[in-house]
Amino acid sequence: MLRAHGLTLYEPDDLRDETASPALADFPGLADLRQIATWAVEFLNAPHEQLGRRGPVCPYTRLSMDNNCFLLAWAGDEHDVASISSTVDQYRRWYVELLGQAKGARERLLTILVVLPGLDRADAGPLDALQGRLKDAFVREGLMVGQFHPYCAQSGLWNEDFRP
């Protein structure tokens, strides 16, 4: 677990039942973070028949996890696009700071996945619009910002019918 700038980042190992810190026992985002960590392990790290190529859905996730570079953030209180934008920007700045201190694999594999359980899951339009607005600024910095939700219309790179 990392803390700085009033923010917290969790490694998947921080969230496991058998290794979770007692300090996390009353943390309201624990179930959400565990769900997303499980999704990353079971979906992103696994092959998928509709992917259009061999290998896992995301070829970097397992490497990132194995090198302790896969970090999760919980933004459970964020419900509107303005607050989410501000939170994502705070994590972007911290990411750049961490990247500046990184050596070796961490330079290539550092990942922060921000979990936004407060969003309306039936209406992903605001999240997609926000990602579209932020994307160019992230790319200019050599970064990526993606949107992962059940209604994402973004197709996979190797199969336009696959929705990761």
C-alpha cells in the first residue's frame, strides 16, 4: 500500500483475505477493489477466444502484477464527471512522480487502475466522454487512459467485434 498526496494505492496482494491488513477491515472500498483485482487476474491475464490473437487479453497485466507495478485506487465517493476528472488528474500527477523514480521494469509496467464504483453503471456515456477529453493530454505525456466498463463500445485491436 502506498500513500501520498492524500491518495492511496493498493497492490492486489494488499487485498487478499489472508494477507489484508487489519487496517483495511473497515475500508468501504475493499469489496470493490477485490472485485476489480479478481477481474484483472481472471480476465485480463487470461486468453479469450474472441480476442483475435493468442495470449492474454492484456499482455502487460501479468508482468505488471509480477513486478509489483499493478496498483489500484478507489474513488468511491466520486459520482460526477468533474470530481472524477479531478481525481484522475491527481492520480496522473502521482503516476508521473512515481515513474520519475522508477527503474527497470517499473518504467514500462507501472499501472494505476482507478476504481469508480460511484458511477451510474447503466449510463457510461459521461465516463466515455471524460476519457475522450483526457486521452490527448495523457498521450502527449506518453501515458494511456482507458475506460473499462461493461458497456464500453471500444473494440479490441485485433478483433473489432471483441469488447474488452
